[in-house]
Amino acid sequence: MSRPDQQQPEPKYWHLKTVLSQALDTEFSVGQTLPNERELAARFGVARATLRQALDQLELEGRLQRRRGVGTTVAPPRFGVDVSPGQHTWPGTAGDPWVATDCTVAVPPRAVADALGVAADRPVETVRRTLFTHGQPIGTEHLFIPPGVLPAGEGTDNARGADRAGAVLARLQLLPWGGRDRAVELGSAGADAARLLDRLPGSPVLIVTTGYASGGSPVAVGVATYRADTCRLTFGDQEPLSLTAS
Amino acid sequence: MSRPDQQQPEPKYWHLKTVLSQALDTEFSVGQTLPNERELAARFGVARATLRQALDQLELEGRLQRRRGVGTTVAPPRFGVDVSPGQHTWPGTAGDPWVATDCTVAVPPRAVADALGVAADRPVETVRRTLFTHGQPIGTEHLFIPPGVLPAGEGTDNARGADRAGAVLARLQLLPWGGRDRAVELGSAGADAARLLDRLPGSPVLIVTTGYASGGSPVAVGVATYRADTCRLTFGDQEPLSLTAS
DNA sequence: CAGTGGTCTAGACCACACC
DNA sequence: GTGTGGTCTAGACCACTGA
């Protein structure tokens, strides 16, 4: 390396990533722990920051999993999480794998208030739900429901926590189904979502926004946050293939 | 702020991001150019690397747009790109906004070969398509089609480039529709996709994998790459709401 | 406790866009 | 050219995990 002669348009971290990626394919198996960052950097003759740039990308692609105080391991293939608009049902009906853990009355983010067509400072029912797969928290969701749209029902007035969440969802389910639409985009985990998903704040997440309608007008909005490193969101048309591409 | 007394478990870049985010909301408008990184870092009293960590996250969230040699600007809201399994049609039929630019015969990635049920070293028709919105390249796709599944058709034998792509898609469209399924995940742009999307290699992208079936077996696989910074993928159930949450 | 990944610094040079 | 963001270095210290 005493020859910094010809310029390479290829950044070091990019080359590193390629080399590491091949090594992961051939010399490591799922769950195995890599050498620590200082040793890897030394082995490749780069600064730790440069090595970390390569690891960052591999983590983004779901090939690695890093945990502070523990180490870097080879990640298993991503979970497929079904988010298809398949069954036309309200959240919380039988078979819904999400677990509602809490419900409060709070002012939603402005974008949600706009989508619901309510004033920006209007408190709404806010149900928090979490999705577990293989024992791991995979996604967390806030469901926002203006009290005004809910038909009468029992158990909401004094209930707290999971009980209130169940009661609110039960009342929501009394409404006639009016369709929903969804959007997926990239985001970064807020402090609360990061804690629930066992990630650091700022970790990349997939944000799925769902709008529910009834009688032609919006009645609920869900904002779900999935770990982008471990999740693949699937939405089948019917069920033609079992696609397991990476 | 002259009181740096109590320790904050909150990283500097996280706090910076919050401050910048608020500033973007209140003091800047879409398209406006921010001060350069060195000046921002000096203004906030942090190293440039730290400032960049905050900017990285804001860019990930689609709030900023950075271009080497130019500067950092406030990003417009993300485009909504429809990827719903709505119309049951083959790629390339009338009304399909994708532009097919090239077609070669090449060995696909192993995951694609597996999904198609062909040998890992088997060359397949590989159509490259690009999606433009507002004059900007938003996504790029590789469609993989084993020649064996295609019914007879004209114009494929000697055609090259866009002509061959058109001919291959025309033959594909002769097959009876058998459904499709899709998956979305996070990835990083390869060198080729990065060039087409006017991004740097390694930029975060949303990867949409589509499997097409006919007669109960897989006949084509599409791997589409969308700019994660500027795109929001939408898949409506019907068309109930116009959701514009961020 | 020792070992890990996460944060931060203060520089340097490079690749690129624009004039 | 000048000015921008992108890459890279060689350190330092912090926060966390687990023995």
C-alpha cells in the first residue's frame, strides 16, 4: 500500500462490503459471531469507521445483526410479514395476530389528523398494538380513532390499558366495512418504537400507514412500524407462488 | 444553552436531528438550500461527522436531499407510487407506465432462479424497465422470464434492446393470467441501479419483488428498485381515502 | 470486570458541479 | 478555479452485555 498511485473510483467501504458479503456466503453460517470491529478493521487495513460503513450497509440489507455489548452475528433470512389488503376486516377481529396492549386518548400527529379530517388539536382514541413473530417483537402500531365515529358500546368509559383497547376495537368493528388503503415508506425508529422493537433510536424501519373507511369517510388510521432489518412485507394477490427471494 | 450541566443519555446527533427537523418545518421551504455542512457543524459546535449523522437520518426520512458538488436542499413530500395488485395484467400492457429499455439473455440471481424453478446457471430473458414520474427516474426493474415458458411469437430472434424487450413482453402477455404476489423490503442500491436512479451506490432503496404465475406455476419474476428517499409505495384496497400522511 | 458496539473529534483528501 | 458533499484516518471515550 505504499503505492497510492492509480486512483480507484471504488470506495474502500464498497469493496469491503463486497468482500465481506462473499465471506458471509461461504465461510459463515446463520447466527455465527464475526470477529469484533477492531480486529476486522485491522485485518483489512482500514480505520474502524470505514469498516463500520461497510457493516452498516450489510446490516441495512439484513445480512448482519449487531448488538452493543454482544457482537455482530450473521442474520437469518428476513421474516415475511403479511400486510396484504386480503381479508376485508377491521383490526382486532378474530385471527388478527396483533396484540393490543394499551389505549389512551391523545392528540395524534398532524398528518394523521389531516387524514382523519379532524382538527389538529383534537384528541383521539390511540390504541397501541404489537406484532410478535417467533417470540420477537416485529412491529408496533398506533391506531388512531376519533371517538365521534364510534358507535355506542360498553366498557370504554372507565377502562384502562388493554381492556380499553379491546373495548374500543370492539366498537370499531360494529361499523360497516368501507375499505382501506395502505402505503409503505422508509423511516427511522423513534425513541418509543426503538425500545419496543429492541433497536437503537434511529434504526431504519418500514412504516406502513393504513387508512380505514366506513360509509365513504375515514374512520381510523394505523401507523405501523416494522424492523426494516428483519422484515419483508408481503402482500399477495391471491397465493400463487411462495417467493423467497432475498 | 450555556448550561451543558446534566449528562444527557441522548446522543448529540439525535438532539441535532430534532433541532434541525424543527428548523426545517419553521424556517425553510421546499427546495431551499441549507448552509453547507462545515458551517452547520461550526454553528452547532460539533464535528462535521456528527452533523452528518443527523443529516443522514433526515435524508433517510425523506426530509432532505443531498447532492455532491451542489448542496443540501429541503426535499418535497414523497411521491406516492402505486404498486397495488389491482389490475390483473401482465407487465407491459397498455397503460403500464414502465418503459422497457433493454433486454438481454443472462443468468439471474440465485434467489430468482429458485423462485422460477430453473437451474441456477440457466440464462433467462432479462428485461430492464424504468419508471419515470415528474420527469424523474423513480424506480428500475429487472424482469426475469425463462424462455421455455413463453409461447411462440415474432420478433424475438434477432431483436435487440427495446425492440427485443417489447417482443418478449408481447409473448408473455399471451399467457393466461395466473396471479402474482409481492414483497417489499429494504435494500441498498447496486452500482447499476444507483446510476439509473441518480443516486450514489449504497443508497437505501425499497426493493419490490413480484412473482407472476400462469397455469399454477411461476413464469416471471420482477425485481424493482425504488428510491427510498423520494418514494412512498401505495397499494390501495379499493380507493377509499386519499391518505397523505408522512 | 473485560469486551463489545455506539458516539465523537479534528483533521485530511477526493469526486463532482458550476462558473 | 471555488465550493460542495463523500470518503477516510487514528485516535478517544461512552453505554451496554455478560461472565
